Amino acid sequence: MSMHDLLDQLRRNPTEWHRRGMSAPGDIDRIVTERLAHHYVSSTQPAAEPTYADFFIAA
């Protein structure tokens, strides 16, 4: 197995990301989807691209 193949295999494993104190890309996708889904899922509106304002809550 080449080094490139080994790195690809490790990148696909969420445990390896967590072991290094990071969130796996799939985890991040899930978190973003959960947080933004209510803004973009509507039967009356087409889905829109997120903007910076979507990530900030007015205090």
C-alpha cells in the first residue's frame, strides 16, 4: 500500500480526525446542514446559498 493510499484511507476514517482533535468533514457537513436547514428548506422558496449573516446571531 502506497503512502497516498494510506493517507486517503485515514482521511475517510472519522476516528482518525477525532483522535487529532478535529471534526471529520462528514461531521462538519452534518452540523452545517442541521444549523442551516430551517433557513433553506421551504415548500414556497427555492434553496438559497448561505451567506455570512447565516452564521451570526444578533445579540
